[in-house]
Amino acid sequence: QVHKKLKQLALTALLALPLAAGATPLTYEGTIAVGSTVSGSVTQTGWALDNAADTDFWRIFVNAGQQLTITGWPVSALDLGFSLYAGDTGTEEAFDHQIDFDGLEWLDLVDLNGDGVAESATYLFAATGWYTIAVGGALIDGDGSAYFYDLNVVPEPLSLSLLGLGLGGLGWSRRRS
């Protein structure tokens, strides 16, 4: 009985292997540290047309209760967009800039106007874990030219004050004992 179950399990895994082998995992540009700025280059159309190859993916680790502002600066007059997802594993074939895809939960998107002005969004994170930021061009009919951007992730004062209160409480409790 056990031998038969193992054979069935092995056959199921063998049949699923070609499906998994055909999926290309997301390629991350790197990990963003909270309080830092990263730079990249994307095409005019990658994000809007859900083309993972022309979209930059950044990974960030966030603690529950942390409030962060994500700001995108188009270095040139690029119509830039970015999406935020909970999670950090997915496949390029399934990328979609405005819905859940392949294990990543879509949270929000910001479409920058192409006027050279920074656009930002502030998020209060409910869960500790990895998040993904997808950045790319938001034009539907662009010529595919490359453009440059800066992406900045900073903690909001609320997060910093809570951290300060926590550290102060630790110090006070150590002093009492």
C-alpha cells in the first residue's frame, strides 16, 4: 500500500515537472533597504503592457505596523508607474501590474504623469514579510526607448516614533531591574 502511494506521488511530481520548468521566476534588481534610494532603467511600455522583461522588480522586507512612503522620480519625462505586491515569489509569465499574479497579492499602483514630478504613496503594512515593487514605463504606445528612474522608500515619522518609544521602554525596564 505504501509502495503504491509512493509510486503515485512520484508520477504526479514527474508530470508536474514540465509545467514548473517552463515558468521563469521573477528576476529582482535587488533588495531595497528602508531609508534608501535605488535607481534603474526601464522601457516606456513595460509596466503598462505587463511585460516582465521590461519591468524592474525590487524586493523589500517590512515589519508589521511600519508605515513607509514609496516615491518614484522619473529622471527624464517618463510616464512611469509602480505596483506594490505582498510576497516575493512569482513568475514572469504571469506578471500583471494591477491584479494578483502567481502568488503575489496586488496591493496598489501609482501611475506617474510623465511631468518630471515625483509621485508617492504611503502604506501602513499590516503584516511582517517580503513585498515586491514593480517599476516600469506606463505608456501603451511608446517606442520602447529606455528611461531612468529613482525609487525611494522612507519610514514615516509614526514608524520612527513607535521605534523610539519601544527602545525607550526597553531602556526604562532595564534601568528598573
